[in-house]
Amino acid sequence: MMRMSMNTALSGSGRVDDIKSHPQGELRGLTKLVKITEDVRKYAAQKGIGESVAIGEGLREKAEEFRTAGAEIYSKP
């Protein structure tokens, strides 16, 4: 007898459903979001620019770092 489970998440992964339904997973995600928001605000304040401009500039800087480092997804330390 084959057993099937119904997955209601758009991802199609039971693991994602487990994380979403688990309170600690939700808190971890919110904590990371708060940290990222704080980092963007600090970066914007240091540069004297708006938050949306800071996001664009930060992404451009990270893209340049990526290219300079060899543009490899997995780099060896």
C-alpha cells in the first residue's frame, strides 16, 4: 500500500512546512530579518544615503567582491 501525504505549502517540501509551523523557526527567520534591516540602516547612516539607495549600493559592492574573488559560488578558504 502506497502512502501519500498532502502538502499545502507552495514549495512542495515537507521540511519547509515543518519549519514554518515550528515557532522557533519563525522566530529565527524574524530575528534574521531584523538583523538585516539594522545592518542596512547602519550602512545607510554611514554613507549618508537613504535605505533604498543603500540596498542598491550594497548589492553592487557585494557583486564586485564576488567578481574579484573569482566569481565562484563555493570558494575554498
